[in-house]
Amino acid sequence: MLIDAQFWPFVMAITLLSMTPGVDTLLVIRNTLRGGVRDGVLTSLAICCGLFVHASVSALGISLILLQSAWAFGMLKLAGAAYLVWLGAQSLLSARRGTPLPVAGIATARRQVPVWLPLREGFLSNVLNPKTVVFYMAFLPQFIAPDDPALLKSLWLAGVHFVIANAWQIGIVLMVGRAGHWLAKGWVSRGLEGITGTVLIGFGIKLALQQRP
């Protein structure tokens, strides 16, 4: 049964989770600053598409293998950490170059960002995040009854998460877009790129050093 007594507690929990600032929120803001609202929306969609991957591997038991194998979990963790550090380094390089942020439809400064770039960044940042693997493995089974089709129910719950997380993140994209003229100032853009890059690198280092659960 796709909607049961556990559905609304799941919605409340996943809404609070989606509103908690983290790597996803930071990446959405970063890419909105880089390429405008379109870039931010595509990033959000790609991040949330990764949820279906986690739901599938959780239902099929692959997550359990990752959690029980120190080598497999360690490789996933290091790949995710390296990717976050790489994204952070890109932001720091942009801050050093001092390129104005192309936001809020300021055509004279807009950087043409390929469609595939925010899609790739968002998807990989989510799929390579071992915290999401652990979360889905521990969280989703609480809302799946023994007689439920595990894969179908997991994908359904991931779909609910997809809608809620996108609503929240796209709201952030639109708020950042409205502040475009202020954000496009040189010193503001460099400062934001620098802060974003530092925080992303910090997230990556913290992830790499984190002990296996």
C-alpha cells in the first residue's frame, strides 16, 4: 500500500530533512550564483534524481553490502569527498579570478553554462554522498511494511522526497535570483565564491575523515 498510516510522518520527517542546510543546499546556491536560475533549477533536479538511485540500491540490498564492507564504503566515501573538494577548488579559483557572478538575468555578465554541467554536478554530489546511502538504508525501511513490494514502495517514497526537496531548493534558487543585482557586485561575488569554496572543501575533508558507521 503506497499511502498508509506511516505516510504523513514520513512527509513531515523528510520535509524537515530537506530544509536542513547541507551540501545540497550549498551546491544549489553556488550554481545559481554561477549561471542563474536555470543553472540552480537543473542542479536541484539532478540532486533529487539521485534519490531514486539510493532508493533502488537500498531496496535491492546493495546499501547493506556497502555498510558491511569497509573497503567498499571507504571507496565511496573518498570518491564523494574528492568530488566536494574539487567543486570547492573551482569556487576558490573563481573567487581568485574575481569574475562577476552572472545572476538575475544580467546579460552583460552572464556566463553560458552548458546544460549538462549542473546536471552532472548535482547528480554526482548526491549519488557519491555516503551519508545519503546510510540515511536511506536506515530510514526507508521504517516506512515499508513486510507485505509491501520493497522496490516499488522505496521508489514511491523517493518520489515524495523528490517533490518536497525540489520545492524547497527551487524556492532558494528563486530567492537567490531575486538578489541578483546585489550579488553581482564584484566584492560580493568574490566573497561568496570564496566562502562557498571553503565550506565545500571543509565538507569534503570532514567526509573523508569521518569514521565508518
